[in-house]
Amino acid sequence: MNQPKENGASIEIVLGRVLRLGTLISAAVIALGGAAFLVSHGGETPHYDLFHGEPADLDSVRGIVTDAVRFDPRGVIQLGMLLLVATPIARVIGALVAFAARRDVAYVVISSLVLSALLYGLLAS
Amino acid sequence: MDASGLSVLEFSLLLALGSLLAGLLGSLSGLGGGVVIVPLLTLVFGVDIRYAIGASLLAVIATSSGAAAAYVREGYTNIRLGMFLEIATTAGALSGAVVAARLDANLIAIIFGLVLLFSAYFSLKSSRERTAKKTPDRLAARLKLDGTFPGPNGIESYSVRGVPAGFGLMYLAGVLSGLLGIGSGAVKVLAMDRAMQVPFKVSTTTSNFMIGVTAAASAGVYLHRGYLDPGLSMPIVLGVLVGATLGTKLLARGRVGVLRIVFALLVTALGLQMIVSGWRGTL
């Protein structure tokens, strides 16, 4: 930030903001869903000692959004987790845009490679 | 201890408390809270290791994003270097997550234990700053990886070396992250600080910057496999996030030498226990 007109300063502030905002929003959504979850399921007995996989609706982006819209507590928490995973992805998109604005072709390519690995993991794997 | 007999509410509160402590100690020691989440869940709470790894991945993303937001503004983080090396860590993370599904849970526990022992050892080795000016490395110069950081006497510049070796180590860091649900901060710092001769403070902040992206790559795979349980992950993510934020505030003042040793001993003990449990097949 000590280099006034160097664009290097602004990209750092933008990425810092994306990360902070993403973390805060996802934590708030998780806390909201968590409170509703504990109210409705707090008295039950947990079964995390045996792996049985999650129900199909909590395993995909579409299913999670559908559940969250119905305000199913587990769906809301899972939506918060999705936002959490999306935060670093948004950071990569932010960097991609910043490199594109500076016509830094090499780093546009590099950012796109990273972004496609992330999207593959989230959507296609 | 066994989770049986506890209600979801009691279990969640205990998890949140344990995760808060893990996040606090992790941020104070510089090891990251992620390395102790899986041992805590499996050894203490009796959680299946696949659920534990999924929850830990999410906690790692939360702490990395939270801390990176602060670090990136201070000017230490080398964004180009981070972005370039993320090609290796995300590729590694995807392969690690795919391999994790095929490995026996007990074998994963043994690998986890070995990584814990390495992390503990690594956290106690003192870092040294280098100021020697060297001739620029051609590959690093071409990728514009060289950078500057705010040193004690104003802005200092440094040049990056050993790009292929660093890139290879970053792939390994990604594999371990996807396989074990950790941030692999120790391996990332090793790659930059030692192999690429990046100043230590730049290495640690850039490593933290990369951890969230690395973990996000494998989190998608864990989600589709049904390894991310919302009820389990919720208290862990929130607990670790609060603990790590507290730790960063405390870190601004005060020395943490003793704490670092205590945490390293704890990590060593957990590492040995993971190896023993994995070996006996009791996990």
C-alpha cells in the first residue's frame, strides 16, 4: 500500500475483502443453521462412529440449495459450508479478473487452470 | 472416551470447545489447528475417520480464509507465487481426495501419524532469514515470481529459485491435504522457504494464502462422496474459527516459545497414537 499508483496494492485489498466477507457470511449462515439444528435435533443421539454417507440431497450443490430454501436446518448449515468452499474460489476469480485487467496473459492462464481444478472438484468430480 | 450416551447438543458443545482450543493453539504455534482436528475427532470422540477428514477440511478453509484476509493486506503474501503454485496444490488435492476413497482407514491413520510427527519436528526448527542477494533465476524471472516485502529497514526485494523442486513439493503438499484433510502448511513452507529460498515470513503468509484454495479443491470431492456431515462440521468450523481469531489477536502481543513446545509435544503424542491405532486396526 506504500506504492501509491502501483496496481499491486489494490489487488491485495480486493482479495483481502473477498476473503473476509466470504468467511463472515458463511460463518453467519452456518451459525444460523446450527442454532436451528440444535433446537430441532439437540436431544437426539449422534451416530458419527459409523460411516453411512450423507443423504443424496446433501451431496450436491443443487440438493443443498433446495434444502436450504425449505429452511431445513442441515440444508442451511450445508449451504454455509458451500459458501465457505466458494470463498477461496471467489478469491481465485478476483485474481483472474485483476490479472486480466492488467493484460497479464500468463497469469490469466495460470488463474484459469487453478479455477478449473476447483470447479472440477466442486461440480464434476 | 466414547460419544455414546451424549445428546447431539452435548456432543456439539464438546466439539466446539475442543475445536476452539485446537484453533487457538494452532494459530499461536503456527502449526494450524487442522492437524489436530482429525486426531481429536477419531481418538477422543470416536468419529469415523472419513467424517473427521471432511470436517477438518472445512475447518482448514475457514481458518485460512480468515487469516489470509488479514495477511494479504500487510504486503507479505506473494500473490503471483501463490497462484502459480496453486496449480500444483489443487492438482495434488484432487488426486489425494480420489486416493483417500480407495485406501484403508487404518492406513490413512498411519500416514496421518507420520505427517503429525514431521509437523511437530518441523515446528520446533528455528527459521532463519536470508538477505544474501543472488543472481535472478531465469524461470522465476519469466514467471515474474520475484517480489518485495516490508522488512525492518523498509521494502526489501528477494528473488525466487528452485521453481521445479518447489512445484513438485507443492504437489505433494496438495496430495497430503486431500488425503488427510489438513492444510499441509509445514510442507508448503518447506517448499518455499527451503527449496525456493523465499523469505520465511513471505513463505508462511503465502502458504496460508494457498491453504484455502488447496482444501477447497478436495472439499468438493468429499462433498459428493457424502463425507461432509453438516451437524458434525458445524461446531468444528465455528469453534476453530473463533479459536484461530482469538489466537491471532493474542499473537500480536506476547511470546509463544513455551506454547510452541507444548503444542509440538501434544502433536507428537497424537501422531504416535494415530500410528498405534492404525497399526492395531482399532480406529
